[in-house]
Amino acid sequence: MLRGSRVLGRVRPEACLERPGLVDSGPLHSTDVGRLCDLMSAARRNSKSGARVRRTKVRPAKDSTWTFLSNHAHVLLLLARDKRIRLRDVATAVGITERAVQGIVKDLEAGRYLRRIREGRCNIYTVNRNLPLRHPIEAHRKIASLIALVVEA
């Protein structure tokens, strides 16, 4: 599936020409594909202006296949830390798309874990710290204990 200059999961042939050694490299992490697209865009801009293109190595993510906390928890913790943070900044910090963050915020609002108040052009997010964690294993704990463990420590 093409989106702009991205192919989800695989490198486009142009990227292989720009980055020798990527031919038949198999599936890539989405951040690798994004970095490659950025490199390709910069190379195209620089080649049009006649500037010399500096090649940089794309480093794979350090064992980022799993984490102890879900993306929902990451978003909630960031919103608890800074109630005026932009969703774009949350997406960058968590490593997911802004659209995914919007969906997570919608889920958290539906579950009453989060309240959004519109102030001018900005949103202010308030976390309901008195609700229990959702899974039965940790349901005896409240959101406040998770926030205290990660954010306030």
C-alpha cells in the first residue's frame, strides 16, 4: 500500500538505489521506513540544488518489539505529566501516529479515565486518578499508583 513515498512494510525500489544494501532486506519497522523516506526526500531536494548528499546509516530500533506498558498507558502517563501537551508531541514521544493517539484519547475518554476541556484553540487533559486499572490482575490498584510509580518518581 503506497502512501506518499512510503510502502508499508517494504522499502520502495528508489530507496534501494539511494541506500545500497537494502535490496531484499525484508520487512522494516515503520520508523525505519519513515527515516528512509526522509532521507530520500532530502536527497531529492539536495540533488536538485546541486548540493552534495551526505549519506547516513539507518539504525534499527534497539529491541523495541515490546514494552511493559501499552500505548494507552504511555499516552495516559504523558497526559498526566503535562495536561497541556499537544497530541502531536504525545505521538512523537510514544512512537505512534497522531491519528493513533487520537483514537487512544477517545478510548480513555469513553472509559472516563481522561477528560478533555477545550480552552481556546488548546485542549487541557485531566486524568481521573481514582479509577482502577482495567485488567483483573491489577484491578486492585488505582491509576494514581501507576502515575506515582512512573511520572512522579
